[in-house]
Amino acid sequence: MKDIYKWWVLSIMTVFLVSCKITQKYQRPDMQVNGLYRDRLDTDTSSIGGMPWDTFFTDSLLQQLIIKGINQNLDLKKGIERIRASRAAFIQSKAVFLPDVAGNAGISRSRLSYPKGFGIINSTTQYDVGISASWEADIWNKLGSAKRTALAQLLKEEAARKVVQTQIVADIAGNYYLLLALDQQLEVLEKTVLNRKEDARAMKVLRESNVVNGAAVVQSEANQYAAEVEVPKLKRQIRATENAINVLLAEPPGIVRRSSLAEQQINTASLQIGVPAMLLKNRPDVQQAEYAFRAAFENTNIARTYFYPSFNITGAIGFSSYSFKEWFSAAGFFANIAAGLAQPILNKGQNKARLEIARSRQQESLLNYQQSLIIAGQEVSDALYDYHTAADQQIIRYKQLKALEKSVDFTKKLLRYSTTTNYTDVLTSEQNLLSAQLDNINDRLSEWRALINLYRALGGGWQ
């Protein structure tokens, strides 16, 4: 008897040791993160990507819009539904460790042929009731790998929701600042239209005094209309941008309450990007790619277990009788239990193909993981460079505006008091000034867009 126990213990230990070699334990791949940020060697781990969005964006009206977007956006709601489905699949994956239990009850009446009834019985009625159960022992850790696959899929969907949220926050903020820039450009245009109407009236007075000719009067009117015709175009852009924001909020088209571009302040002192390794923690799309690789890794583990036999235990208990009176009696009681190993011998290479497919998909997921990290580094580098160049551009634009303002003033004075100039010079200088004024607003918008892109690229927006 002791020898039998020793044999069983030795067999169980052997199976356990073998099963440990069949499936592998997941470890995060060692990703190369050095040099992901071009021309940057930061050592400080502080990053704006870890800031909550309501700390990063200080405009209270923008904060209200973002709150609505997070609560109401339809893409985010669809992401939540996918998370619920994945959570249900994960719960189901844990339930497979329990036995399957089924109850059955039935009455069957059969007409027997002469040989089957031995010429004595021509019909029978059978009464059955019982419970059956089956259980698969997870010897090779196949069920455990399936559970971990379901968990990775759940975490992947949660990361996917964060990806959507970061994009929603960035889109709302980007459109909000576009709206502020368009408002300011409209203000500049309307002011320009008023100034050019005054210029047109002044040209008529100068024409009556023979200071300018009729061409100058016509040109001044055309200059006024050139500014006026841009106003409806800007109003269309403003309306379309408002509607775009409302789509993000899952609301019907309408007016968007907002402040002004002049009120917006950028805190450059807290503009930190951290080290590239922070992307593994902050970027939800990088996390999503890792969870996809983790799921593929566990699927490869599952594919390996198909080369080994499955161990199943089945049992049943109940009552069966040909007489209703004797249905629930000792004579009708039955019970059975069975255990067995099932190992496919010839399955047309399905196991090998399954393992090869799983390995290829695991490698593809690893490459996607690496690619997501490289793209993340590129986006941070691009956004950071865009931000700095936009700031430099504003410094140069300020000098250009001052020069053009002087140019307009000088040419108007020359037109009044000198014959060495004509209205074409005034027209050119005014057009250049208006273009520079609008470009100056676009420069400020570019700075904010670069800052928003940098915040999103560093993983900000889902906290």
C-alpha cells in the first residue's frame, strides 16, 4: 500500500514539474527607451503627462466642456460597453475551474419490436431523473492561461477607453482654442473693416481736394470690401467649430460658451516632459499594446497545452425506473463516476498549426508594442519642437507687426502730404498688416495646439 502511495505522489510531482515547463510565466519585454526624445536628455521624472486634465487646463469654461465630453461622448460610452463585455468574459474564464453540473428529468415511452420484447412486452415507459457533472483538471495550466488571456483583454479594453478619453480631451481643448482664435480674428477683421470705411471716406475728401485721383477712391473701396468679404468666411468657421465641439459632447448643434484668447496663460515653468520610460506608465496606447502582447503570449501558452492529454472526471447520480411507483426507490437509484485521459493522435497537424499561428501573432503583438513606443517618442519630440518654434515665431511676428504698423502710418501721411507715393502703397501696407495680425493669432493658436499635443503625447488626459 505504501508503494502505491509513493507511486501516486511521484506521478503527481512529475506531472507538476512537466506542466511548469509547458507554459511560461509572463514578463514585460525589455523595451529600449533611451533616445526616444530627440535632442533631450532629461533625468527628472516629473512630467505634465501625469497631471490631471483639470489642473493642466485652468479655463473654467473649458473644464466644463471637458467634463461634459467625458460624461456624454458616445465613443467613450462605447468603450465602457466593451469593458463590460470583457469583464464578463474574464468572470466566465474564472468559472471554468468549477465543474459543469446539469440536472435532467424525463419520461420516455417506447414501442418494442418482437425480438426486443421477446414476444412478451410490446411497449415500455421509462422514468429518469438525475444530476450529471464533469470537471477538467487544469494539469497543464491551460485554463489558467485562458483566464490570464481574458484578464489581459480586459485591461486592454480599459486602456483603450483611456486612449479615447485622452483624444477626446485633446480634441475638445483643440477646438476650444481654435474657437478663441477665430473670435479674435473676427474682432480684428471687424475693426479693420471700420478703419477701411474711414479710409474710403477720407479718400473721397482727398479726391475733392485734388490730392488723389479717382483710382485711389475706387481702390480704397475695394480694400474695404476685401476685408468685409472675409467676415462671413470666419463666421462660418466659428459656427462649424461650435458644432464640432457639440458633436464631441454628444449634444445638438448650438452656441459654445467661452472666454477669450487674451485671457489664456501658459505656465512655462511647469512644462516638464520627464524621461522616456514614463511613457510606459502614462501613455494608455502603449499600455494597450502591451496588454495585447500579454494576451498573445498567453494564447501561445494555451496552444502548447494541446500537445498534451486532457484529464476529465465525469459523474452522474439519480433514479431510473420502468414504474412510476418505484421511481424514487432504492431499486431505481444509480450512480457512476469515471476519469479519463484524452489525447488526439492524428488531427491533421492542427496542433502544430495552432502553435505556429499563436507564435506569429505573439511576435506581431511584440512588434506593435515596440512601434507604439517609438511613435510615442516621435509625437513627444514633434510637439515639443512645435511648441518652441511657435514661441520663437511669435517673437519675430511681434517685430514684424511693429514695422508694418509704422509702414501703414508713414504711407498714409506721405499720401496726404507728398506726391512721392500713391494709394497702392497704402493698400499694400494695409494688406500686409492685416495678414500679419491674423498670422499672429494663428501663431498663438499654434503654440496652444503644440502644448495640447505635447500633453496628449505624454499620456495626459485620462487621469
